[in-house]
Amino acid sequence: MVNTKSYLNLYHNQMAIILGKVVKNKKDIDKKKILKELYFGDSLSSAELGKYIHKSLPLATKLIYELLDEGFIAETGFATSTGGRRPQTFAIAQNVMYVVSVAMDQLITKIAIMDMQNNFVSAVERIELPLAKNDEAVAILSEKIVDVIKKAAIPKEKIIGVGIAMPGFVNIQKGINYSFLFTDNKSISKIIADKVGMPVYIDNDSSLIALAELRFGAVNQKKNVMVLNIGWGVGLGLVLNGELFRGHDGFAGEFSHIPLFNNNKLCACGKSGCLETETSLIVLIEKAKEGIKAGRLSRLSSLSFDDYEKASEAIILAAHEGDQFAAELFRDIGYNIGRGVAVLIHLLNPEVVILSGRGSAAGKILKAPIQQALNEHSIPILAQNTTIEVSAIGYQAELIGAAALVMENLESIPLNSKQLIPAIARVPKLAVQPF
């Protein structure tokens, strides 16, 4: 005969355990939301945090003080008075969490470990890693990430994840890049995560540059922005209505492949006449090489064009120092980029166009011809309130964006307060950012 009372007691005990786990899980998620807001917002008050995570002030305050007790956050002083009592502000504590940030392009990969204040706590490792038709690229990258983590003076348990920015058609849900690093439809994220022993997230490089600009750069507080990633191609990150826009399949922003020219030049995508065939830094280098060979007078005449990274840097420097030929190269590249931007302005009517990526180091030398093309090819009423700005975070944007990608996914990452005790000695940030 079933003992009804015992059965009911067992049922209530099981339900209490289940409900307790649900409540704890919900609380943990809310705490991670607070940490994420502090990462992106730096120093915030209880009222601000409650508003951002959509919780009442008493509940937000309770969660904040639990995070204080666990060592995840610290008090940072008081906010500016708005007429009443100055509110206490909080930030993520020093040296409790780190991320591995990886910035890849078609030729060069950079890897760094960053803290929650976006400081580099290790020298940036630079490796030559061509992505096209390279079956070993994922294995090489995995080994290098493991090596960087081993060499860092940071306990591995304090590193919460790896963010990787890479060119190509990236499916962030499946962890697959359909352009590079193809692994027979296996998840790149999982392959690397199994090797390094922590969560790994991948995304398109231009999208992550736009994320960095949105969260930490010139896009902040603006609603509709286009971020150009000027490098070996010309990528595009879109911020629409204040949020990063990836499109239906996550492939939005393939600016390089607008078929804009009748030049019979084959693009890497297999089509001809794409914007990339007249505007990338590779095109810049090739035109510089052709000009020097044809006898153009320039300080670039003694330059070796074998190393694309060094060659692009040398051309940018020459243009800044008044070399006429180098300036002409950027004039042509910039004007053609501007023709493409004119198309986007007609479609999206953005508030700002940000020049970012490695090519943004050309600054006003690139900005001027882009603006000239907009003047010639845009309907005035559409373009009159769109400004062209050069990124303030520039070439750092991709590494910062890759770190931000990890924090965007913080709710899915397990955190253990026991990992924080004892706290390690503070790892000093580098005086000069190591690029």
C-alpha cells in the first residue's frame, strides 16, 4: 500500500530541489548580465545596472553585493551628483577574469590576452597564417592559442573564453566559416575549444570591428552607422537602430563584393568587377609596385613588396610624409571606396560612416577622396547629414571586438567564485600597446 504522506513529502522535496536550481540558475544569469554591463559600461551605479538588466533596484542591489562578496566586482567611488546623494558606482574587479582575443585576416593572425578593462596583459603574438587553401590553419591556430595561454602569467581558470575574429562567411551558431578554415562542416569553435579547454566563439571580422566601435568607439550613442573594415578586402559592419545587424544568415556586410566595375578583374569570390578588385590594400600594393616599375619617382622605390603588411605600412607612412605617388594611390582607392559608400547611403541613410581596420591609419588622406566621391555620386539630401569619421581605436578594433564577443556570450559561460580565491598579484598592463 502506498504511503500517501511519504509520497507527497518526496514530491515536495523534489520540487523544492528543482525550483531551487531554477532560482539559482536565474540568479546566476542575472549576475552575469551585471558583469556584462559593467564590462561594456565600465563603472555604473546600482540604479543604472537595475535599469539595464530590467530588475528592481532592491534586487539589483542584492545581486551587486553578492558579486562584491564573491570578488567579481569592486566599488569605484561615487558618481557625479545630479542634485541628491551621489550614488556608489561599481566595476569589474581587477585580475578576476581574462579573455583570449584572436584577430585574423587572410595573411596575419594576432593573439593576445586581455583583462576586463581591455588592457593587454601579454604581448600580442603575431604569426603568419595564410588562410586560403590551408588545411592546417585550424590546427596551427589551436596550438598557438594553447602556447599563448601557457606562456601567460595568469591561471588558466581565470580565462573565461576565446573570441576569434576572422574574414569570410561565418555562421556564428554553427561555428563554421564557409570561406576559410573549412573543416568539412565541423564546428571550428568546437575543434578549438576541445584543444584549449574553454569556450570558443567565432564571428566575422568586420562585424566584430563594428561591435568594438559600437561598444567602445565612435559609434557609441549613435543609432545608424556603417563601419568600413579597410584591409586586404573592404568589409562592412552595420549598426542599425543601435544594434549590430548581421542579416538573416549572418552574412550581411559583404561590401567588398558589390559588382561596381567593368574591369574584367577576377575577385577572390569568383566574380569579376567587385569593389574589392579596385579598393583593397592588396590592390594598393600591386599598383605601387607597378608604378615603381614604370619609373614613378617615390621614396617607395627601394621598398620590398614581398611582405604585404610592411609594404602597406610603408605606403601609409609615405603618404603621410608627403610622397606624391603614395598620396595618389590612396586618392584612387579612396574615391572608389566612396563610390561604394554612396550606394550604401542611398540604401540605409546612415548618420556616420566610420573608417576602421588597418587601412584607417591613412586617416584624412583616405577620408578626403571618399568624401569627394560622395559629393559626386550621392543625392545631396541623402548624404548631407552623413559624416565620415576615422576610428579612434583603429587597428585595435578587431582584437577588442573579439574580446567583446566572449563577453556578449557571458550568460552561457560557467563562472565559479572559488576561482577568485586567492587572487593573483595584479598583472600590469603594458605601457605601450604591442602592435
